[in-house]
Amino acid sequence: MKKILLSLAVVITMFSCNSVKNVNTSNISDAATLLSSLSSNSTVQQITSLFSLLDTNKDEAISSKEAIGSVADNFNILDTDSNSSLNLTELTGLLGLLK
């Protein structure tokens, strides 16, 4: 329940933020929903779907501006090559944090 409320708060904040006017907000909402449903039993396929939803500019990387929720909270931990963006392999590291 806590994750759902946090996800909803993130989505509401995103809707009210001027910097996301050109972003597909349904993707953000879908990403927040998927992120809130992740658990230690989640699969790489779910992480791949999350990656696609968060990569709003489709540059095959998630920037800190594209990250939400626990991805944003753990961005520096997940960014193992310290290039200020997450690739799919790095985002898959989120599964290890959920255990």
C-alpha cells in the first residue's frame, strides 16, 4: 500500500511539473504502477518493460530526470559506471535491491 501511495504521489507531482509537458504522462503512470508492483520475485522482463517506459526520449539510457520512485532514490547505486545514466543492465540491478 505504501508503494502505491508513493507512486501516486510521484505521478501527481509529475503532472503538476512544467518540465514534463512534452512527456507522455501515460508512460510515467504505467512506469509508476509497474515500479510499485516490483518485488524480489520480479523478472528481467518486467525491468525491461520499466526501462522502456522510463526512457522517455528513447536514447537507450535513463537519465536522473527520467528516473522516478526507487529508481531515482537508488540512482547513484545503480549507476555502476558513473556516467550519470542507467542502461538496461544497470537498471536490472534494481532486482538485487528488492531482496
